[in-house]
Amino acid sequence: MKLLGVADSMENIRIGIAGLPGSGKTQVLLRVIDMLKDEELTIGGMITEPITEGHRRVGFNVVDWMTGEKKIFAHVNIDTGVFVDKYGVDLEVLDSVGVAAINKAIEEEVDLIIIDEIGKMEMESANFNAAVKEALDTEIAILMTMHKKSRNPLLQDIRRRDDIRMLEVTPINKNLLPYKISRILHGEIV
């Protein structure tokens, strides 16, 4: 089933959720997915999950939304030669789980592609960049999170597109933003 039901109203909708690290972008995306769970939609793509020890973030898992496959793709104890801030990034894991999840969502023509996140670590992968561009060229609805201030060419291209509705997560709106996004996905003008 696609988004007049929700599937039909969602076609070609692209929403970018922007914010600084730790602003709640992923939580907003997950809340929207939770709000859509009774809509009988097929959702595919990838999310990232922080790995914490105590109260300290030490890395990130990449998760295939459809299969639940999860692997560590960035960690303070990984040394692959690719570093973003304090994290070593395993691009092979990102490609085999995250990029594969995006490509599978495109091939299967799901109702909604989720991409969390288009950030510094993920954009180190040429395959990730290509998968994001390919997803944006489909008619499938897309909900993605991205870093607010990055000057990466891919993010600049995304921000310049006329077909993407950009929304920023702030401490004031992060609890109401999932409702607004849900309304947009249901074809309402907000």
C-alpha cells in the first residue's frame, strides 16, 4: 500500500530535518515513524544510533530499518584511517548496511525512505553520497536528517533544492515537530 491513503499523498514529498549534533533530529524522525505505524506503510532506509558508555558518546551503529541489521560504523576505538572528530569511521560497514538499506528501499519502491543522517561521517562514503542522490531522484517520499551547518557539497545541493521542505529542530519545537511532519506527509499544508 502506498502514502490517498497516506501513501498517495506522500509521493514526491521530501523533508529534511536539520539541527546541530545532539539536537534531537533522530528522535524526531523516530517519533514520526512511530506516528505512521498504523498506516500500513513500507518504510526503508537507514538510521544511526549512538553508542554510549556511561553518559559519554563513544560511537554510532548504522541500522537497516527494514531488516534490523545493526553494525558499529564509527567508534573512538576504531582505526580505519578515516577519522571524523574523535571517531574512527568504518566505511565498509556503512556501505554494507546503510547504503545497502537505502538502495534496497529504492529498488523495492517503499512508501517512505528514511536517511539518518546525512552528516560528516556518512558523507566520507562516495557510495553513500551516490545513494542519497539516487533516492532524491525517485518519486518516493523521503524523510532525512542532516547537520545544520555543514558546508559539504552534498548538503549544500540538498539545501538548494526546491522540492525539499527544510525544518530545523530546536529545543522549543522538538516535541511538536513530529506532528507537523506527520501532517505534511498526510498532504496537509502547514
